[in-house]
Amino acid sequence: MVEMDTFIKEQLEEELASEEIGIGEDEKKEEPTSASTSLVYYDPFHRYLAEVRRFPSLSKEEEFRLALKYKTEGDIEAAHRLVTSHLQLVVKIAFLFKRVYYNIMDLIQEGNVGLMQAVKHFDPFAGTRFSTYASWWVRAYILKFILDNWRLVKVGTTNARRKLLYNLQKEKERLEAQGFHYGPKLLAERLDVTEEDVIEVNKSLSAVDISIDAPIDDQGKRTYADLLSSPDPPIAEKLEDEEFAELFRAKIQAFAQGLKEKERYILEHRLIAEEPVTLQEIGDKFGITREAIRQKEKKLMNKLKVYLKKELPDYIDISYLGNKTMGA
């Protein structure tokens, strides 16, 4: 078996030398060799986790130095270290989609392609940690793979189901936090889709799959999660709750600077507020009708979506902002 270190270097050199892979374009991929053809059985996922543990994480300063070296000198060794130090990040992001697609190794493989593209495009002077930037590319490639390759259940083949794939679980958690008992009808209303779409996608997301907490051996003392060294808080939580939240707030503040008084008030008290005020309350404040405020809110939402799609590509779907306030 080819050593992972050598294999990754070969793949990385090929990937960095190739043209950028379009997220929205159809691509042909070689079929992976089936493990069943091997004379000796082994668990590829277990083996992979053991391998990625060997690569140490990087400090912020090391990340910057390596990213700068690759950007200015095209140093493949620097790019290789950036990739290998973030292989565990890919595994953890892939596990966020473990109920969506049956083969976790396929998701990891696709996420690794996204990781290589992140190295290729990362700007060390942008003020963002590489892990944050790379997570956008990893998620984008994994999601594209799922949407392109789901054969048993065609989730994601319509705009409505694509929206559900991104937002159904988040909306469930949001409703639970607010104390709601939700069903397909309420979820459909909140996400602006049909009940049928909610039911079908929910069935798919509830499919049995490997768990990162599943025991590795018969004694049940070690799980797959134990194979991933994690001195910091869980990667997904860290990305969502800290670095991305800070970046998102900064983008919203920049967006607000170009708004008129009414638009800014609607943004701050409706679209991004934890407890949105009603359309009538805003109408009373500015002396205009409830319907006029609704129209302004709709235009503002569209403007905000365009802005965030440009500023935060392949990472965020903000459709829920409108769904939680529209009609109130």
C-alpha cells in the first residue's frame, strides 16, 4: 500500500497544477476500487483515521508562514503541510453529513479535493484563519457531491429540496430552542416548501449510518471519535460559534452602512433580531402602512442575499431569516 504521505503529495501536485474545478459544473470521476476485491479485508475508514492522526495541527503563525510560502514561491511542501494538518477537519465536516449520504469515505475524499482547492486559493493576508476558509471549500465540494450523486432518493434535485438539505436540521433545532412542537406542516411553513418535500427529505436524513461515536472493537472502549485528536472545542462548533459568527457580524455591519434609516431599522429589528418586532410596529414608528414595510423588507432581503452570496460564497444560506419574520 502506498504511504499516505506520498499519495497525498502526488494528489496535491496534480490538483494544484490543474485548472480550478467548477462547483457548479458536471465532472467525471474515476470509480473507486471496491474493498471487496482485496484478498485481505481491512476497514478503510478505521485505517484512514489512524493515518490522519499522524499529522500535527498548526499554530496560526505556522499557517501564515506556510500559506505565504506557497503563495509567493509555489512551494509544494508548504501546501502539503497545510493539507495534511487539516485532514481531521475534513473528517469532522464530512460527519456533519453522515445521515445524508451512506459512504463516509466518499464524502471525505471529496472534502479533501475541496481542501486542496482551498490551499490553491487562500490569501494569507485576508485576516481569516485557514481552517475557516478551508471549511467553505470542503463543505461546498461535499454538498456538490451529495447533490450530484444521490441515486436512491433524489434529494436536492429541486430548489425546495436543496433548501431542505441545507436547513432542515437547523430549523428543527431552532424550533426546539423556542419551545415549539414541530411537524411537517410547521417545518414546511417556516422553510417555504411543501409538506411532501419535508417528509421525503426527513426520511432520508433519518437513514441509519455509521456514527462517529460507534465502538471500534467488541469491548466498546474506543470509538472512532477517539482516533481524532481534538485538544480544541469541536471543529464544527468552533467554526459556527466563533470565527464564522465574527466574520458574519462584520459583513452585516458593512452591509448596514450603505442602508437608509428605514432599511437599517428593518435589518436590525426584523431580519437579524433574536425577537423580531412586527411589521405593524415598524409601520407605526415610521408612519407608513404594514404592507409598505413588508415590501421594503422583501427588497432588503433580496439585497442582503445577493450581498452575502458574494461576500460569503458556498457557505451560507440565509433564507431562514425571511421565513422567521415574514407575515408577522
